[in-house]
Amino acid sequence: MGLAVLSLLSDAAEDRLLVCLVDDAQWLDQASVQCLAFVARRLMAEPVVQVFAVRELSDDLGLVGLPELAVEELDDRDARLLLASVVPGRLDEEVRDRIVAETRGIRLPFLSCRGA
């Protein structure tokens, strides 16, 4: 399966760069993670970038060994500024407060990526 996915992504990237984003990778089933990790480790010469966002890296996930970039939590002020920059129009104050609280400061604690 891994070779088939690698071939599919390589074919799709023939004419232009391809980005494969996997958010909340910790919730994927084991077979999917193994397949995508297999692909990520073999993308050296392909114009494909694969990015995994996970809450915490664990050995069980199968992504250990891929390049890592930790993205720290934004402080309250910066989280509000970011949210305001991407939400068009006026946002109710209670809704804004809840979004910032639920995302814990708009946080992407860990990114792992591989590719072009």
C-alpha cells in the first residue's frame, strides 16, 4: 500500500509541488500512519512535502525519526490578533474568548515534515 501511495503522490506532483497535510495525526488508525510514514521516509527526490501535526510525538505513532519543528503556544494577546486576522467581520467577544480558550492559545505543538 505504501508504494502505491508513494507512486500516486509522485504522479500527482509531476507538474507542480504537492503538499500533503495531515492534521491530528495521533487520531489516525495504525495502518494509515504506517503507510504515510513509509511514504514520508521515501520522498527525498520527489516534489512532495508531507506535514504531520500531532499533539505529542510518541514511539507508538511511527513518525519518530522524521524532521521535527516544535511550534509553541501563542500568548493570549497574539492568539487574539491571529484570530482577528483570519475571521472576516466582527466576532462576538464570548465566541472569541471560547475559541482562544479551547485552542489553548491557538497551538500547533508539534510538526513533523519531510519532502522537497
